[in-house]
Amino acid sequence: MQHKNKEVVKLILKGLLITGAVAVASTSPMFVSMALPKVTKYLSDKIKDKRKKNKRFCNTFYYLKRNDLINFENHNGQVYISLTKEGRKKAGKYQIDDLEIKKPKEWDGKWRILIFDIKNKDRLKREALRGKIKELGLYQLQKSVWTYPFEFSQEINLLRSFFGLTKKEMQVIIASHIENDRELKNHFRLS
């Protein structure tokens, strides 16, 4: 796949992951643009020529179909587009790649502490998780203990699901006080 279509692929897969199956009134994937407005906006911002935009959109859908990332199913004249198992995996990876924790303007004074205990046989999963946690900006207190000053439950739940971890393997603690937290406050630039 050409690099210029990668962002369109990403937007379509993530859109289908969020919306589930999309019903279209025709076999043309152009009808999906109404259900996936981020794709339409992205293409409109990048391509001014309507024919080129439509061609890119259609080519991307056919690429996804050829590579078994989406299904087209016809039920009584209604066409449904959905992700395949492989498509869901790829969309989940894109969702994880783009994951970031939103920071509110003010800190609520509570620390979110993430602890995990992943068996040695899943060491690659553990290291990938550790890398993503670091990328999200959490501060490492100990080997498998990380902290962050802002709400991150949605992001952590997404990571837990993506890595196939249980709540026993990965837990969140909310604390109002951590001993000697001056270094933490300095790290996160909190008062």
C-alpha cells in the first residue's frame, strides 16, 4: 500500500472499530463517507479534486477488502461493511498507537497508580506494555509500579483489553498521598 493511503486506511479501520458494521445504500463504499466523517474531512483537507478524492477512497476500501481487513455482506439489498478478525486487530493497534491521556487544566490532588504483574512467559507483552506506559508519560516508581496525576482509566482499560490482561494482572489505585512526592510533583510540574 502506498504511504499516502496509510492515514486513510487507519481512519477507516478505527472508524469501523468504533461504529461497528456500517450499512450502506449501495455497493459503492462512497456511502460510508457519511458514517465515517473523519475520513471525508481528512481527504477533503488533502485532496481538492473530487474525482481524485473519490478514487482514493474507493481504492482504499478495495485494498482493505483484498487484504481481508473488512467484509462486505449483502442482506436484502442492504450492504454492510464490517471489520474481519484481522481488521479488528489492526484497528486496535492503530487505536493503541494514537492513545494519549488528556490533561485537565487543574490537578485534583490524587495520584493514579498503575501496578501490573505479568508472568515471565508473557515477557514480550509485559515489555510492550511497559513501553506504551512510558510513552503515555507515566512515571515509574518501581519496576511494575507507575504513577500519573490525571485520570487515565479509559486509556488503561483500552490497554488492558488490547494486551488481553485481567484486572488481577493490571490494577489501578487512586491515592491522595504518596510519601516524598516532591520529585513526582516536579516531574509533572505540579504545585
